Amino acid sequence: MPTELRLVVKSELGLHARPAAAFVQAAARFSARVEVHNLTTGKGPASARSLLALLSLGVRQGHEVRLVAEGEQESEAVLALAELLGGKDAELEKGLDQFQGAGA
Amino acid sequence: MVGIVIVSHSGKIAGGIKDLIEQLTQGRVRVEVAAGAVDGSLGTDATAITAAIQRADTGEGVAVLMDLGSAVLSAETALDLLPLEARKRALLCDAPLVEGAVAAGVEASLGSDLAAVRQAAEMSRSLTKLGG
């Protein structure tokens, strides 16, 4: 079961060149495959490991995005990436046991 | 790690792109520049490109990004001037220079192989900027 997280992008810069490069490098630290959807514009999925695919999503502050990870450490990957988008208030949809536990 | 060579008619263009890649990758990727004609005017020089490819090559190959027109011809000539072994590890990328070089640099910083770095660069051909 993939780990999925929806969040509203808080970062003022959205996902433009510098933040997107940092996002790609963070995604590459995990073996889980992570896809990003821009729910506000309907664009995606884009691989979290592809700078240009991420840029093509046109993610800006206030957009809602969905991160979907599959593979080893998928929840860690999703949380690390969500944090880069300033998504600390992220609403977790499913699959993040540790957070369901912590939030209960 | 795959190295990157920026070929431009202008040293300012090439140097600016090098700065951009180095900032985005925290200086982890080797980026070499070959820009300007032999006399320092706007232009390109095949032998300078060959030398830049050799400087950028740490054994895992080099992705070469070019600007316009004769830069492409010079880069093709530069490949022919390389020793055979180095020639096998150098690929020209058919991509817009800024977008392609940045994408290639970030991809290289992930430790990806040369084919993946070129593919990342060439994906920029279909990148739209205004959400169209």
C-alpha cells in the first residue's frame, strides 16, 4: 500500500528552481519512488527525482499537492519532502502509522 | 559523477549557467566552460571544448550542452578531437542551454549515469513555463 499525503504548499517560493533542486536531492536519498501531483492545476504525476518534471507542475504557494510514495521508507520520504514544501500542518490521509499514533 | 560542459558563444552566458548549477548542487558537480572564440570575441572553439570535456571527465562521462548554431558544429568537432576512450564517454545533449544544463547538473548530482543525465537535459525540450 503506497503512502500518500496531501498538503497545501506553504513555502513562499512554491516549487521553483532552487527549492525544486533541493526537493530532487532530498527525494534521491530514499529508495522509495515518489510521485507528485498538483491537485490545484491538475498536473502530474511527476517523479520527485526529476527537476524538470517538478517544474512542469507549476507548484506555487497555496497550491494543494499530493505526494505518493511506494517502496522502502515511503513514509519517511513523504514526510521529508512535505517538510520542504512547508507542509508541517499536513493532513495525513493514510498509511502513516507513526503519525496516526502520535496524533491520537 | 558525470561532468557537465557548457559551450556558449559568450563567456558570460556560460559562466552564469555554471554559477547556477553550482549553487543548485552545492558545488558537487564538476562544471567546465568552453566559451568564446580563440581571440576572445563571441564564438566557439573546438579545441577549447575538447579541453573542457577532458577537464570535466572523472571517468563517468561528460554531458555537453551547447547554445546555438556554430556551437553545435564546434562541439561535434570537439568530440572528434578527443582520444577514443574519452570520446565514448562524452555525449552532446539536444536541449535548450539553460534549462538543459540545470536539469543535467541536478541529475548528475544524484549520481545518475550519463544516459540518465542526457535524458534529464533533453526533457527540457517539452518544458512549458507559463502553465500552458
